[in-house]
Amino acid sequence: MKTVCGDADPILPVLLALFLLSTPANAEAQLYGSLRSGVEYVHIHGAGSPVSTQFRVADQTSRIGAQGSDPLGDGWAAIWRVENRLHIGDPNKSAGNDLWGSRNTYVGLQSPFGSLKAGQDDDAYKTSTGTLTPAFDDTFNASTDPFGNGELIRRLGQLDNSIIGFRSTLLYGLGLNLSIGHIGKQGGNYNPLSLAATAYYQGERFRIGGGWKTLNDTSSRLSSKLTLKDDGSANNPGDKLSAFDFGMNYSCLNWSSSIYYERTATHYAGAQADQDDMAAALVYKKDRWAIYASYIRMLDVQGDVSAGAGPGTGASQYNLAGYYVVAPKTRLVVSIVKLENGAHASFNQSSGVNVKAGQSFWIFTTGLRADF
């Protein structure tokens, strides 16, 4: 998720132009964003290395975008979005890769049956935790975020730059999300097509369901960070990555809780391996403040050693966070994170700490989030 910070193609004027040129009588357009930054104290230890500590200003997944719709009648509308990554604090020097339209950017149709989108968007597996376990997915900042490749949860979930996705409306509480990704990426004797689905039931207080994804002809051992390529450099016919998850969420009064389970598997050069993770989360929100707590456990990889199996390949993550709304669209966020890696694991979290196998860390974060 990236955005332009260069001189030749500034983001904000383009987004303002899109916003101002929309015709209010026939269409709706919105300029929006979320500016998130924090001061982190990071304490890294383990793997026989000296203890390392650092203070840093780290972005907490800021973004800016424009979105709109154009009614077609009878409950149908054309929809579009252009969203871009911003970095407010960049200790890992990621802002240089920010590009125009690098977050969710698509066109599509909204209908009484659901939404159909094409372009660059999250696949149906990446959105599964938000659909199934909103309490768990509602991390307050990137420091506590465990979702993504290289992290403990949902390593196969992707922002796919060549995807068609469908999200149904609820029918008697039942919903279905589908996506086909990596379209047109085949070459030679490989086709890294991505298929994903999430099916669920959503009631007033309770929701439950599961998700699934497969990446065909994709070659990767089960390591902390998977090799997810579609350019032929790691795409061998017959290899495959797959995952499924299950989650449920219950909300009552000011409380919301989630439990979650996931299995990720690989078929790699004739070998097989799988790895399980599980999590629980609890959120309390009242008036201007909220508290979030979660625990995640990644078990060791099981199966063939050549596919990544072995002891010391798991990890655990503990999160505690809270926020206080200081203004209608601005909140102060604080969090404490502890991530313990096994001897051969190097899992991370979304704000990014540079660790090697066997290293663990604490992160203490204080920051602001301003939405518009």
C-alpha cells in the first residue's frame, strides 16, 4: 500500500481534482484519509545477540484516498476507489516505495445482490478476519497488528493487483465473499491463480464462519515470511500454498470478543508441511475510550523438514492497547506488545521491527490517529 511522495506526481492535488470534478447532482464522491503515527520504544533480545533498544517515530498505516458512486437506478450504482499509502514516520525507509493508487484501487458495480469489483483489492481471505472476528481485527495501531505475510496471522491474505471480487449482501444473515486473483499472470508452464472465499453468518450479536484460499503453482517453504511471487521466479507447476480459517465473534453491551483458528499449508517440491495458529481477543468500548487485549499462538511447522517443518518455528504475541477520543475524529492511542519467536522463527508485526531468527521484542507505543 503505497503512495506518491515525489515531485512529478503529487497525490493530494489529484485527489482534490477527482473530488471537485465529480458532479454532485448525479454522483457522490468523498475525499477521506487516516493519519496515524506513533513514538515507539523497541526492546529486542535473544538469539545470543546483545540487547538492542531504540526510540523511533513509526507510521501506523496512514492512508489517503477518494471514493465515489454513480447511481444507475433500481438499487444499482457504479463505484470506484483510489487509495494510497502515506508514511508519517519511516524508520524502515518504506516511503520511497509509495506509489499512486497502491492501496485498494478499483472500479465496480453495487447492486441489491452485493458488490462486484475489479482492479487492485484485498482478496476474500485477507478480509476474512474483519468479517468473522471484528473484535480481533480491530487492532488500534500497527504496533499491535499481527496480520500479513511475515506476521502471525493470515500470511496468505494479499492485496492483489489483478483481482475480481464479489461481496454479497446478507440473506437471512448469511454472506459470501469470493475472489479470483493473479489474473493474467500465467507464463510458460505455470499459472499462479489465486482463489479465495469466506462464508459466514452474521446476527445482531453473534457471527461465525470460515475462509479458504489457494495459490496455485506457488513455491514456498513454510517460514515466518512466505515467498508469494507470481513472476515465474518462484512458481513451479504442482507446488501450492493454501490456508483455511475459522472464527466467531460475540458482542454484548460494551464488550466484544473473538476466537480464531487458522491452518496454512504448502506442497513444495514434492514435500508437504502445515502450521496452525490460534488467537483470542477482547475489546471494551465506552463513550470516548476503549481497551483491546489479544493473545496469538503460532505452533511449530509440522510435516517434511524440506518444506520447513521443525522445532522452534512457532511464536507467541501478546497485545494490550487502549485509546481515548480527544476530539471528534482524533484519538490518542497507547499499546504494549510482546512477541516471542522460537529459535528458528523471525515473525514480526505491522510497524516492522528488524529481527533475526530467535529474537524476541517488546514495543511500547504512544501516538495519534486523525481521520477525515
